[in-house]
Amino acid sequence: MKKDLVVKDNVLINASYTLDLVEQRLILLAILAARESNTPTDQDLTVHVDSYINHFNVHRNTAYQALQDASRNLFERRFSYQKLTPKGNVEVVTSRWVQRISYVENEALVRIKFSDDVVPLITNLEKHFTSYELEQVSSLSSVYAVRLYEVLIAWRSVGRVAMIELQELRSRLGVLDTEHQRMEAFKRRVLEPAIEQINKFTDINADYEQHKQGRSIIGFSFKFKSKPKPKEITPKRDKDTIDMFCNLSDSQIKMYSSILSKVHSISDMAE
């Protein structure tokens, strides 16, 4: 079975940015569209409304409005990341996600052209990168859960993430400086719902540990492990049941039994 694989450079996963849930999903679908069509990510990529509906199980009218709003807002979204200069110094880069974006209402599609800074972070697979199946985040309704899942699986090989300082974690999850400033609110509104959704809907179980300096929490570390894959169960069948009933539902079997019971010569087969 073909998997819808999303690949992002870990520099981008660890970058600081704020996207709402629909914008995050639209970015993921554009990356997927590039992979499926073998279209270079520096060219226009097309995301159809049906793709959004099928992957995220939303109503068609909701999908139309969501893509229209996202195409209007995504152009203004920025992100920042760090890289080293040739002299070994840290350079903080701020860039846009897209160079241009358009919405075609009568065709229910969005066209996206990623910015020059995003393209190599999506296509450069020679170094560290994270890949995951889109279905793992398709049921996540919290943008913080999507971001945290990406942060975690970048460390899938070791199953843990060393302490991330509080401010850096907030940035990676896209929490604005004006949002959830109190630790109680951050944990209740951001961290704990994200962990809960990850554990419920994705292929990993995760937990966090808080780290203190004195009485203040200064950061969080994470541990996680892959969920066991469900075993394929071969349905058992009664050896005396004829094959024509093997793929019938209980209601269908009951219906045919009722019909058989009215045929006198074979009525004893109705049971």
C-alpha cells in the first residue's frame, strides 16, 4: 500500500514559526504533492480541495473555506532558523514560507510556490531529515500536537529528546510571546493536549519531564516509543458454512436465511 510520505529537513522542523492548523496542513499537502508528482519544489505546486478532504476528513464546505483563508494568510507567514556562516558564526535567518500563492475558486485548488529558503530545506535529503506518513498527523486537531510530533520523531532512532529550554520549546511549537505566559496555562493549553493527541492518534506514545532551576521550570525533555503494530487476525469460519456466506454481514446472512426458510425443500438450511 502506497504511503503518503512527508519529508522535511530537521533545520525546518526545529525552526521557529507560527502557522495555524490549516496553514500547517496546506504546507504538508504541498510537500506531498511535490513528491507524488515528482515536481521540483521550486516550481508551482497544486493542492486540490479533494486532497484536503480525503487526508483530514473534513466537510467539503469547510475545506473550501479553509483553503481560501489559508491561501490569503500564508503569504504573510514568516519563519526563522539558524545556520552557520563560513566563519562558524551563528546566523539567524528570517524568511517567508511562500514566494507566491493563489486560490482558484471555480477549480477549488491552491497553487503554491515555496520561497527560495524553504526549497532546499524540503528537498535536501542528503543530510539529517525526518520523514513520516501524513496519516500520522491527519487526525491531530492541535497545531501544537503537529509541531511536537515532528520535533519528537526527528529523534525516533533514540526515542528521547534532551531538554529543550522553555523559550526555545515555545518557539518551536509556535506559541507567541503573548500567549499562555503562565506555566500552568502553557502546560494545560499547549503541552498536555499535544501529548494527549499524539498518544491517541499517532504511531508513538510520548511523555515529558520538566526540569527546574530552583522553583522555576526552565525546560522540558521527552521520551517516546513506537506503538506495537497490530497483529493481522485471520477471521475464523465455521467449516460447515458454505463459502457464499464468508463475506456477508450478519444482517445479510439473516436476510438470506429468512428467504431460505420459505423454500420448503431447503427450509432446514435456514439456520
